Amino acid sequence: MSKHGFVGPAVVILVALISIAGLIALGIYIGKKSSGPKATNPVVTVQTSPVPSSDETENWKTYTMKDVKITFKYPPDWKMSEYPVNQSGNYSAQFNGKEGRIDLIWGGEGYGGACPGGYEKINFLSKNQDVCRSIQPNGSEIIGILSATPDNTPFDIGLTSNSKENNDLMQQILSTFKFTK
């Protein structure tokens, strides 16, 4: 064999091997580039919208009972009347609207009365409270609560709705009663 004929096939094989190795390297490089870096901590973006206020009592009037540090809200179109302290030392106020009325008495003595329908428990001013609740023939309700403040000042609350449709409003008013500091 001549030297010239032997070099030819060796060069062809060498070029073929280099070409195959180059194609393999190019394939690996392209494969890595197209898959990109693997995310270890995916980022999730959540867009939130502001939640509209659902406090229907936001524009209501606020009343604070003298000397007992209790406040509550009532509808803005209701009329409030306060009365002078009576002989028993009781303060009183009344709130009237087309939907019903609220009567408050607090301070002195002489509370109580009959509850023909019996008492039921509700959560009122952060405690389990006995209330007298009676449903009238037209479906309206009368709620009476006899309670005391943390310093044992007695108070009496009477809520009377004018119709069955207004019972929820009276419950909503009742839910706004809060002790203040």
C-alpha cells in the first residue's frame, strides 16, 4: 500500500468522527438552551381587588349611653329623645323610626317584668345573654334585654319592630351595641 492511499481513509474516518462528535455536542447545546433553566421556586402572581365595605351601618348615627359606656348605632332617619332622670335614678332614651323603636333605661333601679314566651339565649355584648323575645300576631317582634355593665350598672333595652319585614333591622341594630372605654 502506498502512503498516499492509507492517509486518505484515515482522514475520512477522523473527519467523520469529529463531525459526529460536533453534531452530538451541538445537539446537547441546543437541547439545554431550548429547555432553559429549571425553575425551582415558581412565582405566582395574584391580583386582588379591594373588597367593598359591606357595613350597612357605616352611615348610621351613634348613641352613647350616659355613665355606662355603651354605644350603639341606629338608622340616620330615626329620631332620638332623651328624658330627665326619674325618681328611681334611671336615665332613659327612646329612638323612633318608621320600622320600629328602641327604648333604653339604665342607671337606677326598678327593672324587670314578665316574659310570657320565656327567655332565650343570644350573644350580646360578648356574653351569652338571656333575652325575652315575643312574636306578635302580625309577625313583628319585641325583644327585651335586662343586663348589666362590667361595673354592674343595670340597663334594660327594648326593641320593637313594626312588621315582620323589619325584624332583621332590629337584629342589626342590636348587633351594633358595644362597650366603650
